[in-house]
Amino acid sequence: MTLNATELEQVLKEISPLLRGGWIQKIQQPTDRTLVLDVRVPVQTHRLLISCQPDTARVHITTHSPVNPPTPPPFCQFLRAHVQGARIDDIRQIGNDRIVELEITGKEG
């Protein structure tokens, strides 16, 4: 089941305050359309799951540890090189669409 725009809005209201200001410590790509970001905030680390699967598109906090391929896919390697270590400044929904934008600040700005 995918999240509709209203459900996505509610999820973001819940997770944005938890993740805003946190640092992306680890990036995993367990499947071709799923990312998991470990985000460190004071006192704890949250695991943000982002799925772009057509039938289960969603974004939420999870406690599940994904099973990853032995070698990270090229997109995951790219994200690790350019996004890992960045700070999450904001997470927001674009308009009334099912599009989520992460505003981040990395080493290079």
C-alpha cells in the first residue's frame, strides 16, 4: 500500500521534528528502489526508510535493519560520496503531491 498525499503529510509532521538537524551517518540501498538513511540526532540514531517501489512507495522511521547486497550499488556509492555526513536542515512535502524534499547541507555546502 502506498501513502497518499494526506497520509504522507501526517508522516512528515511526525518525523520531520525528529530528523531536522540530524547528521546522515550511514546510507544503505537494500533494493534498487529503497534507501535507508541512519540519521544521528542528540542522544539517538533514527533509521529513515525511503521506498520508491511502485506498489509500496513510502517514507517512515524503522527499527528494521535491512539486508544489503555484498557490494553497494553505484547510486548508493554516489550518495555515500556526496551526501553521507550531511546535516538534514528540513524535510518537507512539495505542494499537495507525494513528493518529499530533503534539504541538506554537506561539507561543500
